[in-house]
Amino acid sequence: MKPVFSNTFNVTHNKTKSEVALTFTHVYTEHNFSMQSGQLTDVSAQVCDDVASVLLTREGTVALAKLLYKMVSGWGVDLD
């Protein structure tokens, strides 16, 4: 089942094309239980399911940066 929310993201920058890609991912631990020699064993593994990807142009990246700066400044956080 594809997740409906993201708990992590990645930013990738392509300098030659002035593009920025934001990839949103849901990371969780999957548990598989099995019986071995009369004991219950938990075999767990980290799973990463892609939720969405957004490709921004240079102008879109600048607009997003300005918006985020304004929001964080409104929270009273000094980024300098």
C-alpha cells in the first residue's frame, strides 16, 4: 500500500540545467515474524517508499526559498 504522507525528503540540484528536485519518501521499519526452533524471531528491515517527486525550475526554487524564509522568520527563528 502506498503511503499517504512523507516523513523525510531529499533535495537534488542539477547545476547544468538550473533545476532542483524534491523527493518525498516514507521511511519505516517492516517487521516479519517467524518461528524458529520454537521461538518467535523478528526479522526487521528499513523500507523506503516514494511518495512524490517535485521538479522545480530556478524561478520556482527562488520563490520557494523566499516563502520558507518568510515563514521561518515569522516563527522568530534567525537564520543568519
